[in-house]
Amino acid sequence: MIVPIIAIGAFILLVIILVFAGGMLINVGGQQVGIIERRYFGRTLPEGRVVAMRLEVGVQARVLPPGLHLLFPFIYVVRKTDMLVIGEDEVGLVESIDGLPLEPGHIFARHVKSHDSFQDGEAFLSNGGQKGPQIDILPPGQYRINTYLFTIRNQPAVSIAQGQVGVVNARDGDPISPGRLLARKVEAHQGFQYGEAFLLNGGQLGPQIEVLLPGRYRINTDLFNVEVRPATIVRANQVGLITANDGAPLPAGELVADSVQDHNDFQEASAFLANGGQRGPQFDLLKPGTYYINPLMFDVKLDEVAIVQRGEVAVLVSNVGKEPEDIPHEERLAGKERYVVPAGYRGIQSEVAGPGVYYLNRWAYIAYIIPTTNLTIDWAEEGDAGEAADIDVSAATTPTGVRRMQLFNPLSVISRDGFEMRVSVKVVIRVRPEQAPLMVAKIGSTENLIDHVVHPMIDSSFRNQASSTEAMNFMQDRALEQTKAEERTRVELQKYHVECVSVLISQIILPQELMEIQTRRVIAAQQQAMFVEQQKAEGKRIDTENTRAKADKQIELVAAQIGVQVAEQTKQKTIIEAEGRARAVELEGDAEGKKILAVGTATAEAYDKQVEAVGQGNLAGIEVTKAIALAGLKITPDIMVGGNGDGGGSSIFAAFIAQLLAANRSAAVAAAQPPQPPPSRA
């Protein structure tokens, strides 16, 4: 009994000695990993290898996970390390000290499968893992990795904040295509987070055409260098002018690239190139906003918007479009300036831009701001022009709609009699909106018009006018001189398509000695006029005395005049009354005579017509019968005695009837004659 007990105790003691003295039993904690080294009884490592596989002497590729492990003592040595932790905002960059060599031209090891995020070193080596920097990375988490085989570096994840953009430069890949500045776009790398997909799909070495938008990216920063830059921000009242650093070359003679579509305001540079985008200044521009543009591909220059105020127009000179020589004959502007062209052609545009705010590409269009309200130009002493002093051409209009400025000193001219005069002049001009392009084509700008046309013309005009007249006459004929200058100015400015509103002479300053002579002359003339007026006053006084004397006798004079007038009126009344009575008698006689004549004439005409109707004998018998009947006479005898048949009795009766008819006709004719007026009395 004693021997078995001793044997069991000896065995237990041996096990305890082996476990604690020889390290046969290994306990790996929950947050630890055990790295194994085999020192004896195994195959030697192949040439070029530094990490051992199973049954090979050396540091093993495999590791011990947490737990209790039994190993042969004195053969294995285990070194415990903490588990690898990759934080939430970090990535783990991996480099292997063992594996197959890299392919020529590559600096990163290719992706291999089934190594469980580098936690299975033996699978990594067995599946062809390569020595050197790994293209795969470790995302946030805890890993039981053999830190002898793999070196892990914790790196911050790439974070792109709002208002920023990430510019990427690849350290591995195919060479960039000849003639290109940036690597072409490839698919499926998900914001450069999958380096293996980037390389397999033909990703190119160097600066990338794609950019990283705001966000967080787990990128292998050994493969991709990310530079964070500010996004392009175009603020209110600004525009962004774009210059492309890559693309097709500009055609000969062109200053601005053609517009292309579908590049999302230059934020998709690959689409810009695919659609034929050209390098150089771009026709398209950026309006106010935030843009995530690749600064390696596009340079952005901020410019102010074009503001056309009230009372102004913008004349646009286009640097893009068809050549003016290509304008069809029917579209040419007949009688206009040569370089004023319709829309779509290169040159001065015939259509102007009215008041407003314009997003203008100043590489494609040059805007000349032309005032269209009345513009006043002064030749005056400092301060004499009032509000006009020291105001530039571009100053705002006054409430009356007139732009004012003082540009020149008063004109100094010499009269015909040799006196120097200083003349202050105001010239008011206006450019109509439809004439503005023609004016720009002719002279270039309002400043050129004033400096090279208006000022020399006004100076020459007044010098010529002053040299043809005497100084005093020039001042006295001021209105005439002003009219002549205005007429000449109007004719000259029409050649430049400018309207002359008025030319005004504000002031004429003569030499002091001439003014003194003129003053004395005026005083003498005034004194002479005063003496004449005094003489007139004395004459008026004499007339006044005569008038006063007549006024004293006015009552008697009026009474006499009234008596004369009464006598004259009485005389006229008597004459008029006598003439009225005589005229009345004359008119009454004429009326009575005309009445009698009319009655007699009518009676005679009636008898003549009765004679024509019944005969003279029958009419006489009828009338006699009427007369006898009216008188009630009895002319038929009671006893009729006849003749002897010879007609004697009837003849006597017929003679009697004829006598009656003759008497009646004579009476009718006498009644028809007008009465003779009585002889007038002398």
C-alpha cells in the first residue's frame, strides 16, 4: 500500500514541477494573446522565412487564444501580450515581416483571403500572403494578432468636415495616361476605402481626379495620402470663374472653352473630361453656393457680380461665338458700326443689359457700363459746380436723374481785341440705350468720349468763337455764342451716336481793367439817362399845371358842352320826324295805287276770258240780264209787237246791248289804272 501511494505522490510532484518549473501549463487571459516560440525538436525554417509554421523551430505564426493550454515543457516558450484594440476613430495599418515577395513595381502586398483580419498568421502565409505593407486595413475593434508577424500602427480615420474636401494622392497603381495630369476615375473602391478594388480596377498612381466629400473614411493612409482643403464657397454677389488644368486643348483662336454638360458644376471632373471638357478658362461659371471641387483639376477665381444701376446699361463685348465675317448679309446691321453684331457672334453685342444684377463671366464677356441719363460736364473753378465737384463718372445719379462731374478748369480764350477771358461752361449730353453699343464701337467708353471728343471740341469751339469777336461783345452776345457752340456740339456728337442736350455758358470773366472801363462807361450812361429823366420830369410837371388849371374851369366847360349837344340833338330829332312823315305819305300812296291797279287788271283779264268762252254778244246779254235782275226792273212788255220780218227790231236791241258792253269795259279799264299822285308842293 505504501509503494503505490509513494508512486502517486511522486507523479503528482513531477507534474507540479513540470507545470511550474518547465512551463507546461499556460494560462492566457481573456484580454491577452499568447505568442509561441518553438525552440527544440522541429524542422528548420526555409530560407528567407522568419516566422515558423507548425513543427518548425522558431516563433510560430499561430497564437494562443485566451484559456488554459498544455504545452511540452522546455520545447515551447510563450510570451503573453495584450489584445490589439483599434479605436472608433482609428484604423489599423498592417505590415508583415514574412511572406512572399512583392511583385515588381508594387509597394503594397495584395489582398489574401481566410486570415480572419490577420488573426490567423498560418492561413495568411499558407494562402500566399506577401511581405511588406498590407493593402488591407483593420477597422475599429479588438484583435488577437501575432504582433511578431504583423506590425500594427493605429492611425486616425480620415475625417472631412462640412465645408471641406479631401484631395487624394495614390502611392501605388498604374501610371497615369500620357497627356493627363490626374489619374482616371475607377469604380467600387467606395471612397478609397478598398485599396484592393482600386488597384484591381486599374487605379492609377498619383493625384486622383475624384475627391472625398464631407464624412469619415477608413482609408489606408499609407496607400492614399489625403489632403484636406477648404471647399469652394461662392458668397452672395459673387461668381466663381473656372480654369480647368486638364482636358482637351482649346481650338486655335479661342480664348474660352466651350460649355459642356452633366459635370454638376465642375464637381464631377471625370464627367467633365468624358464629355469633351477643354482645359483653360471655362465659359460656365459658379453662382453663389458651396461646391466640392477638386482644386487640382480646377482653379476657382472669385469675382464680383455685374451690377447695372438705374439710369445705366451694360454694353457687352463677347469673346466667344462665331466670327463677325460669318454674319449673313440679311442679318448685318445696315448703316451701323462694323463690330456691332447680333447675339451669337463675337464682338460688341447689339442688345444691351438693363438695370439689374448679372452673373457675368468676365473672361467671356467684357461689360462697359454706360450712363443713359443726362451727363453734365463742367469747366469751372473748384467749388463753382456745387455738388458736381470731385464726382467721378461712375457716381450715382442725382434725384433729378442727372449725373454730374467736374473734370476741367475754366476755358481760357483770347478775344479779337487781345483780351484773355475765362469761360465757365456746362455741357449736358446723353447716350440713348439703343445707341450705347454704337458709341462704344466708335469711341470705347464714356471716359474716352469726354477726354478725347467733348473736351477738345468745346475748347476749340470757344477759342474760335472768341477770336472772331471783341471781348465786350462776346459777353454781351452770350446767348448767341452759346447757341452757336450748342449747334456745333450737337452735329459733332451725332457722329459718335451721342445726343447733345444743351451747352450752357455759366460765367464769363473779363480782365479787371476792361471791367473797370466798362463800369465807368455804364456809370456815365446811367448819369446821362438820369439827366434825361429829370428833363422828362420837368415837362411832366408843366403838363400837370395845365391840367390843374383846366380842372378849375371844368364845371362851366361841361355845362357849355352839354348845351351844344342838346341843341344838336333837338335839330336832328326835328329833321328825322319830318322825313318820317313824308316817307309815310309816299308809302301810303304807292300802296293804294298798286291795289287799284291790281283789281282793275284782274277784272279786265276776267272779262277777256269770259268773251273767249261765250262770245262778246252772249256775254253782254248775260251781264245785262244780271244787272236788270239785281235792279228788279221789268223790261219785258206785257204785249209783244213783232216787226215786218226784216230784223229791224232785233238790230235795235243788239245796238243797245253793244253800247252797254262798251261802257262796262271802259269802266273796268279805268278802274285798273293806278291813281296819279298829287303834284308835290314846292
